[in-house]
Amino acid sequence: MNKHVGRLQREVSEAREHRTGNDSDDSSSEDEEQRPRPSEEEIERMEEKLEAAQADQKNLFLIIFQHNTQVERYSQTLSTLLFTQDLDPHILDAFNQFVALRS
């Protein structure tokens, strides 16, 4: 879901840049030059799709953390595969605090 939202954010940003003609790469390919500029309606549809994906992402996080019994059930697997020492220390600390609350 995070990758999906990130991809949509990039697409909207690129469409806005292409719409205004502010491409930062002066050596753009011929395909990009011949590609029609997106209309305002197309950009608005892309933004709506992005907003819907962000709302889905938010709801997913809320569901996960409100139905914390599922997270607790898989905490050992999550700890082994996801919450390793190379993760951001703030996130790792929050997860460790969550696990400590349940033990």
C-alpha cells in the first residue's frame, strides 16, 4: 500500500510538472516531448485517486492498530522479519514498547 501511494504521488507530481512545462531534465527523450500534456481534468482525477489511496492507507493503519490482537498474534514473526536492527530506531522503539505492553 505504501508503494502504491508513493507511485501515485510521483505520477501526480510528474503530471503537474509536465502540465506546467517545468521538466527539470533538459535532455528529455523524444517520447516525453511528443507525449501530450495532461489536462486539468486528468490531473484532478489522478489527485482524487491519490487521495482515495491515502484514505485507504490511513484506514488500513487504523484497523491494524485498533485490532491490536492481530498484531500481537504475529509479533514474533513481525519482530523477526520486519522490526530488525536496521529499521529506523523510532519505529523499532515504538514496536518494542507495544510488545512490552502485551507481555
